[in-house]
Amino acid sequence: MPSLLILSLLLSTAVLNLAALATGEDEFVFTGFKGANITIDGVATVTSNGLLDLTNAHERLKGHAFYPAPLRFRESPNGTVKSFSVSFVLAIYPNYRPSQGMTFFIAKSMDFSSALPVQYFGVFNSVNQGNSSNHIFAVEFDTVVNMDLRDIDANHVGVNINSAISKKSSTAGLYDDRTGSFSTLNLTGGEGLRVWVDYERESTRINVTISPVSMAAKPARPLISAIYNLSTVITEDAYLGFGSAAGKDGSRHYILGWSFGMNSPAPSIDISKLPRLPRLSPKPRSKVLEIVLPVATAAFVLVLGIIIFLFVRRHRRYAELKEDWEVEFGPHRFPYKDLYYATQGFKNKNLLGVGGFGRVYKGVLPKSKLEIAVKRVSHESKQGMKEFIAEVVSIGRLQHRNLVQLLGYCRRRGQLFLVYEYMPNGSLDKHLYHQEMSKLEPTLNWAQRFQIIRGIASGLLYLHEEWEKIVIHRDVKASNVLLDGEMNARLGDFGLARLYDHGIDPQSTHVVGTIGYLAPELACTGKVTPLTDVFAFGIFILEVVCGQRPIKQDTSEKQPMLVDRVLEHWNNGSLLDTVDIRLHGDYDVNEAYLALKLGLLCSHPFMDARPSMRQVMQYLDGDRTTPEPSPTDTTFEMLAAMQNEGFDPYVMSYPSSLASHGTSSIVSGGR
Ligand SMILES: Nc1ncnc2c1ncn2[C@@H]1O[C@H](COP(=O)(O)OP(=O)(O)OP(=O)(O)O)[C@@H](O)[C@H]1O
Ligand SMILES: *[C@@H]1O[C@H](CO)[C@@H](O)[C@H](O)[C@H]1NC(C)=O
Ligand SMILES: *[C@@H]1O[C@H](CO)[C@@H](O)[C@H](O)[C@H]1NC(C)=O
Ligand SMILES: *[C@@H]1O[C@H](CO)[C@@H](O)[C@H](O)[C@H]1NC(C)=O
Ligand SMILES: *[C@@H]1O[C@H](CO)[C@@H](O)[C@H](O)[C@H]1NC(C)=O
Ligand SMILES: *[C@@H]1O[C@H](CO)[C@@H](O)[C@H](O)[C@H]1NC(C)=O
Ligand SMILES: *[C@@H]1O[C@H](CO)[C@@H](O)[C@H](O)[C@H]1NC(C)=O
Ligand SMILES: [Mg+2]
């Protein structure tokens, strides 16, 4: 008993190892050939995933695979061949040339050494064609036309007895079960094809049926149905197998699964468990893919292009110019992106004004919500940029209630951005002149005007004397005086003039500043001193008190220069007539008198005759009496007249005699 059990156990494991599910004596099924007990010869191989590869892409070489043991096809030596049924799944991969075919056969032995490759499938040869002693029954799957073998086409199935010349053949295909119509199947399509070979003993009928693996059922009508008494062919014990011999093309012939039944239908092969075929190159493409793929590719490329374009644009839009030396100024540097967002991309609706150096935009910083004014200056030259930025940063440290705080800067190619505090009430010139037409409405009353003068004086004093370095503003004028929320005057825009200074040839006497506010000595020496600021401040005082521009645009006027007009009235003793008529006489007489006198004093053509800002402050506070330019003094008149004619007073070189004359010349020693 135990020995029997062990035997049956051994048997069952042996059966499993065979991978052939032998349900009866003469019945087997291979679902793939991984580890299967089959006999192979020639170039045939079993691939790692279980495909039986008959030709392994070799040229003109034979390959065979056999069921390892012969099967008994007759009950006795004189008996007739039993009914049998074979089914298998094959796939032929074409190469660059049409491939030769392959065969399924039942033969008397496994010895095919004398067989020929190529058109003889490695099964037959040219000498023993049709010799009944061959004892070979074969079904060929031929993909090449050989005229000497009477092939019908390059895609046919044939039934062969002892010969490579088919007894009966047909173009590969199948008959539709319902309509009966025939449709061709491509043997070299690289797709799995199911084949059934059935033989019936009584009728000696051989049926060959093929269908694609994708089809669920075996077609009812066979592709080939032939009558041939195989009892005259198949020996009592015979071998089952496949043979192929590729031509020069190196095509491949795969068997995926195989089953056999003697006196019974071949067991069905589980298609879903068959090994996968390798990818066919070029891969057969469906019509849908043929359309969808290019469209999808194009769309993908387009999207990628757009993304790259946007990325590059974004990168370029926010690209900045940053140099190594700027590291130390890092905290004062604004990212361009922030400024771009703050000003909504430098939109015109955020434009505050256009000045001599560039445009000024209003903005709100994205994170801090701080209101800023961004001045965009185009600047190509790199020369002096480092010094300038260093100056901008040091200016950023200046803090005074009458100065517009410089918050920082940013640099791009050819552009420089200066970021200031935003002044909600804009620049003073707008308040002074925007209602110039209606000469009735004063926009600024006297108290405000005097407060503005004092404020700017205080700011300038801070720049000139109260900070650690002497800072010269260089462009004191009404448009650079801004008004904050409480109408406090704040001096803005300092330092910019220097940027242009550095860029130019130091030999040239190019003067920076604004016409009307330029001290005469600048035209000669080009040297900027705190006293050139004082000159401009003097003109500024007159401008605020008189409500007039330093130079009248209207040329019909007798006196185009404001300073000349005031000077004339000073000499005539009618100084207060120059006060802005829009104030309607509503002003403090003493303060106006003081301011006008101080304006004249500060804008004295001789540098040495001008007071320092500290003295100006003292005069304004009433701590010191303002020196009176004497009414008989013709110096002003003369010099102003000469200036008018375009003469340079210094060319005449008698400054000492004039400087000592009349006005008390208070000379600022500087520090
Ligand atoms: N910080 C600020 N806050 C509010 N408005 C400002 C500010 N800075 C400038 N502006 C506005 O922008 C305008 C242009 O200023 P900008 O300084 O460019 O020109 P300008 O003062 O007329 O001439 P310049 O170039 O000689 O200084 C000013 O007139 C003012 O109205
Ligand atoms: C393969 O099958 C043959 C015949 O059935 C048998 O003789 C042989 O031992 C088997 N080999 C293996 C490895 O199972
Ligand atoms: C089989 O046939 C051969 C001749 O073809 C004959 O000699 C032999 O006796 C027959 N055997 C049987 C069992 O019929
Ligand atoms: C058939 O083949 C056999 C053995 O190969 C040979 O002896 C015989 O002469 C051949 N007959 C013909 C008709 O060629
Ligand atoms: C069969 O399919 C192969 C591969 O797609 C192709 O090259 C060949 O032309 C086809 N043959 C026929 C007859 O359709
Ligand atoms: C062969 O095909 C014919 C026609 O369809 C059918 O009648 C017959 O039963 C088939 N024979 C076998 C063995 O399948
Ligand atoms: C087939 O051939 C064998 C022997 O050659 C014969 O005995 C048998 O009757 C034949 N069968 C048919 C159906 O003709
Ligand atoms: Mg300005």
C-alpha cells in the first residue's frame, strides 16, 4: 500500500514537472513550454518566458521540437490509424524579407538529419520527395511562393504526405460561422494563431482549421478538409513535432501552446495563461493610434513649448542684474518681481509722473502692503555703478522728517530702480501751478508755504551739516519737494544727479541740475558745493512765495527770470508786490518780507555772498536778523543782467571787490 502511494505521488510530481497535463494515456497539453519535457534539436530553443522558438532567428538552419516519446497510433501493426486531434498556437514574425514557413508533423522518427532547410521546412528533402517510406504526415504554414513546390501563394496552409508538395492547400483564413464568408489571416502578422488538425479513422478525413487567438470559438467549417487514409502513412509508433528552417530572412517561428488527444478531441489550451509574445518591430499600429499618436505628440510638444516659452518669458521678465559686489547691499535690494507686482507690471495707470531721469510709478509692496514710489531710470553704463549703489545705500540711511526716505534699489539690464516712500500729496509744483489758469484759488495758504520753506531748509541743513557726511542734493526744486499725508514738505530725489556725473568725462563741464536753479559758478567750474544747493534753495523760496516758475515760459514778459523781477521790486522798494496774487494779500507781511529777502540772499550770484543752511535756519527762526541787500546795491542788477545776456560773471574776474561789497558775506567754512 505505502509503496503504491509513493509511486502515485512520484507519478503526479513527474506529470507536473512535464508541464504536460496527461489526463489519459495519449493525451497532453502544454500551456507554454517553461520547464516542459520536450525534445528539441537544431537551433530550436525555449525562451525564458516559455515560448518555443523554432528558428531562433538563425539563417538556413533547421530547428525541431518533439513530444519526447513516440505515441501509439495503431492498436496492432496491421490496424488502422486511430482518430486523433491536435491543437496548437503559433506565431510567425516576419523579418525584412518574407519568411519561410513551418510545419506540424507526425513522423516515424526524430531523425531529420537528412532533411533540408528553407522550403523543405527541415522535414523533407529534394531526393525523397513523395517516397512512401518517409512516413511523414505534415501540415505546412508556408509564407513564401516556391514554384517547384507548386505553392499557391505566400500565405497558405497545406496538407502534406511524405512530400513538401502539398496534397491540398488553401490561403490562410477562416470561414465565418454565420455568413460562411471567407476572410484571410496573415500568417506573418506576428499575432498568435490557433490551429486544429483533426483526423477521423472511419472517414479518413483530415480537417485543418485556423483562427486568431482573440476569437473565442473554433470555426465550424475547417479551412482544409481532405480525405487521405493516414493508415498508409503513419507508423504504429510515431513522433509528433514541429519543424522549421528559416530562409535568409532570419524570421522567427514561435509555438505558444500545444495539446493532443488520441481518439478524443485535443484538450483546450488556456489562452490567457500562454506566454507573451515579444514586441513586433515595427509594431503594428491601429488606425486610431495612427491618428491619435501624432496629434497627441504634437499637442504634447506644443504644451511643452508653451511651458518652456512661459518659463523663459517669466525668467526674462523677472531677470535681474546682480553682481558680486552687491552682496553687501543685499538688504537694500528689492527683487524685481516684487516691484513688478507692486506696480502691476509698470502699468500706465500707476504712473505718477515723468521726470528728467525716467518714469515714477506708484506701487504697493506685495508682502508688507507698504506704499512706494518706484523710479525707473534707464542706465546703460556700468561705470560708476558700484559707487552709485553704495551711495544709494548710504542715502538710504538718511532719516529726517523733511526727506523722502529712500527704501532701496533694484537693477536689471540697462535699468535701475529706486524705491522711495510714497508721498500721497505729490510734488509741490503741482500744488503751486496746477491752477495757474484760475488765478483766484490759492491751493496753498501762506502758513503752509512758510512751513514748506522751513521744512526744506531743515532738510537741507541735515544733509549739509547734520549727517556724518556732507550730502549735496544737486537738484533742489519745486518738483523734487514732495508733500506727505500731513502736508509736510519732504525733499526727494537726491543722489541721482551723481549717477550721470560718474558716467561722463570728468574734463567736460557738463552740469547736472535744472535750468533756472543752477548757480552761475557751476557753468564755470562745474564744482558742486553745498552753496550750489543754497542757490537753488533761494530760487525755490522765491518760487514758493511768488507762485511763479523760475523762468517764465511766456517770452512776451519783460522779465523772464523770476529772480530779476523780485530784484527789481527790491530796488524799487516794492518787494511785497511780488507775493503770489492768489493769496489775495492774506499773508504774514514780516514772514513774506523775510522769505523774499532770504531768497535773494541765497540766490546771490556770488557763492561767497550766500549764507550757509545753518544761517538760513537761524534767519527763518528769527534767531538772527537777516542781512539786508541794500536798495542802492547795483551788484545784483548788474550780475543778473549779465547772467541774462549769457555772460559768465567769473570771466570778468573781479569777484573779491564785488564780494566784499554791500551784503555781509557770510562764508560757510564747511566741515
Ligand atoms: N515718492 C514719491 N511719492 C509720490 N509721487 C512722487 C514721488 N516721487 C516722484 N513722484 C511724482 O513723480 C513725478 C516725477 O518725478 P521725477 O523725480 O521723475 O521728475 P521731476 O522731479 O519732475 O524731475 P527730475 O527728474 O529732475 O527729478 C513727480 O513730479 C511727482 O509728482
Ligand atoms: C521526459 O519524457 C520522457 C518520455 O515520457 C521520459 O522518458 C523522460 O524521463 C522525461 N524526462 C523528464 C526530465 O521528465
Ligand atoms: C499483417 O499483415 C502482414 C502482411 O502485410 C501479414 O503478413 C501479417 O500476418 C498480418 N498480421 C496480422 C496480425 O493480421
Ligand atoms: C524510397 O526511399 C528508400 C529508402 O530511402 C529507397 O530505398 C527507395 O529506393 C526509395 N524509392 C524511390 C521510388 O525512390
Ligand atoms: C502580414 O503582416 C506583415 C507584418 O505586419 C506584413 O509585413 C505583411 O505584408 C502582411 N502580409 C499580408 C499578406 O497581409
Ligand atoms: C471535418 O469537417 C467536416 C465539415 O465541417 C465535418 O463534417 C467533420 O465532422 C469534420 N471532421 C473532423 C474529424 O473534425
Ligand atoms: C485504410 O487503409 C488500410 C490499410 O491500408 C485499410 O485496412 C483500411 O480499410 C483503409 N480504410 C478505409 C476507410 O479505406
Ligand atoms: Mg524729481
